[in-house]
Amino acid sequence: MFKSFSKPKKDGVKKVAKAKQVDAQDRAKYSKIHKSLNQNISNGSTFSSQIVMIKVGREGRTFAAHADILSLSPFFAAILMRTECTVTEKIDLLDEEPEILSCVLEYLYVGVLKKGDYHPRLIKNNFKGSWYLENSNENSVAGKIFIRGHGKILRDTVIYCAAERYGLEELKNLALRKQVLQKGIEVAMIIRSARYAYENTAISDPRLRSHFLSLIIRCRKIFKKSGTMEIEMETGGKIFFDLFVALCNHIDNKKVKRNDL
């Protein structure tokens, strides 16, 4: 019934050390985002509107933001119209992730002075006419977030879904563009992120879903050899019927192009 445990091996020590390193990276990542947000709020100190307190997540982290900035979001504007929020009152977002709200608020504050964005910023290479993410060497950490019930998934996927809830269409566009720039994503994370996207987007908004389907089709040589993909397909879900339809359309389009030659 109970297993005896032998002396821990060095591998176990390495795993513990690695876990601590990941936790430290996550804390550093959140600290950087929070610092950037605070700077943007300080820059907006000329706003005359009142400060609204927002209680976020299960841990109850508290954020402060100006009412007129929050009102740029139809979601928050509706709440502020229903209740007269003062400094002593809070908006409760218990199902939201603090890191995600940080990105949303950063986007709103930056958008007052210039085009809205969040860390890591989207930068244009004028010489090549292409786009890239700042501090690309840190993106492997900044591009992921742990969500209860889903595990580690792509942060831009979560931001896209949050932008949908808050009625921020341009933030959705930005999150999708940033997600396209992500590289070296493991199969399991792509599938977890795709499932999250399917659970948190409407059928009437297929862009994020289509992005994942296209990604899987483009990288089908990798996915067809993946044990993770096999297990996920056996588990099932609407995503795999959509993937089947997308693959059929992909094959049909190739046939049409060949016939046109």
C-alpha cells in the first residue's frame, strides 16, 4: 500500500533546483510587468478621475487604476456606471489572473500616449519591414503563464480571451500578432493553448481558433509523430473535428492549384 523511498538521487535535486529557477523566473517576469504598469500609472498622474481599486484572483491582489482609463473598456465602463466606485470600494475579478490584468491595464495606459501595447513590446524593423518582440531572449519565459485546470499555456492566448471579455478589439489584434511571432513552442503547450482558446472564444470569432489549426497543419510532420497529439485526439473535443475540416480544405486547395497549372 505504501512505497518505501530510497535516498534521493542527484536527478531529484536537479528537478527541485529547476523548479525553484522557474518560480524565480515567474516572479521576475511578474515584477517587470508590474513595474511597467506602475510607471504608466505614474505617467498618467494628471488624470482628474478617481482611483478605482480592483481585487484580482484567488490571492486577492489589489490593483489601482483611474476610472477614465478603465472606462475605455466597455466591461469596466458598465460596472462603473452601475456602481459609484470610490477609493474604499473595489471591483472584484476573482477569476482573473493578476498577470493578465497587468497586461490589460498596461495596454490601456500606454494607449493614452501612443498606440497601446504591453510587455514585451511589439517593435517594427523598418529596414526589413517586419515585426519582432523586444528582449526576444526572454520571450520563452514571458510568453507563458500557468492557468489552473489547463497548465502552462501561451500568455498571448489568455490575453486575447481577456480582451474579448473586456471588449478591447485592438488588444485582441495585438495579442494575435504577438502570438504568431512566438517560436519553438512545444506540442503539448500548443494543444493546451488551443483547448483554452476553444473554451474561451465564441464560434463567431474564429481567428484565434484558426491560428492554432493553421499552426498544426503547417507543422503536421511534427504533430503526427507526437505521442501527446495521439493522446489528445483520443480524448477528443471540437478542435479535432475542426482540424479534420481544415485539413480537408487544405488538401482540396492544393488540388485546385495543381489543376490550374
